[in-house]
Amino acid sequence: MATRTIARLYDTHEAAAEVVRELEAAGIPDTDISLVTNNRGNQYAAAPSSRTSPAERTDTENRAASGAGTGATTGAVLGGGAGLLAGLGMLAIPGVGPVVAAGWLVATLAGAGAGAAVGAAAGGLVGSLTAAGVPEREAHVYAEGVRRGSSLVTVRTDDSSVTRVEAIMARHQPVDWQARDRDYRGAGWTGFDPDAPAYTEASPLREPTRTPASRV
């Protein structure tokens, strides 16, 4: 049976996290779900372990900011509790900056080693999405959306579960990627640039369009 990748962008981490919880509750394996959330300003600090020294925590944060993958768990901070959300870790993606992320898409970004630099896989975030079957223009919007502060949920599923997965993802006001694409391009954007600097505290996080996504 054919496998499809369904991707949706959300303007808040809370909405994306709720989508993940509902997908898992519906029986979608967490191994087939991925979440990438912008961690601009280190707002999702790593959950400290009783065995982790202050110096080690600082090193973890520095590595995440500089682009090295880390094993730091943020799930407790973000209320994951169990499943995919409990395994969220701090990473950085070229052109996006620091993120908290977990799941199969993150594994393709990080390469074989847990300590590998994120983006080591050819093409970075856009390349990983297109390799999974997401159309290129759509993938560029999703990568830029994460860069500007949003959260991306991706699901691998067979044809028999597509309708159920899309219905769950639609309940939490996903971004209409085509409208967002028009907004970005209307402001002079031509595509996601992996060499672009990460957004700063002074940068606007999101474009104003928030209409629900239509099925693609």
C-alpha cells in the first residue's frame, strides 16, 4: 500500500502539539509523526536533569544555537508527558535557526549520528521534505514558516488513513500554505534560503494570513 506524507504548518506550538496528541490517540504511531517548532530566543529551554551540571546545560544551549544536534530533552518543559512530545530535543537548522523537534523528519535532517550537525542531509529542511514527497514550492513555504516562528507537523501514512489524518490536522487551523506563499512573495520573498540569518527578536514572526489549509 502506498505511503504518503502529509504536512501542515501551525502558527503556534500549542496547536501543533495538540495535533500530535490527537494523531497518537487515533492510533497513528509516533514513529510516523514529526514536529519541528521554532525556538527563537530559546523560549523552550532544555529540561534539566539531576545529573546535568550548569556548565553542561550551557554547553547544550550553545550547541543548539550554533547548529549542532543535541540530545537535550525539552518534552517535560513543553508538557509532552509521553509519546513524541516527550522526546522533543533542541536542534538548529541552517536558515531556520534553533528549533525543538522530534520524529522521523528530524532523523533525516540529523543524519546517522545523534550528534551530527542538523542539515547534514543534502538539501536541509526543504530537501528532507521534498524527498518525503512534499511538493517543492510547498516545502519552501513550510521551511520559511518555521523560520518565521511557526511549527510544522508531518505524518507518514498509508492511503487508508489519509482522510482520518487530514481531518485531525484540519481541526486546529493549519496555515493555508498557498495564501502564505502569496503573502511572502508579495513582500519580495522568492524561496527559502538556507544561508539566510535566523530571525531575531526584532524581526516579525509571521505573515498575517491565518486561513485554514485546503487539502492538497
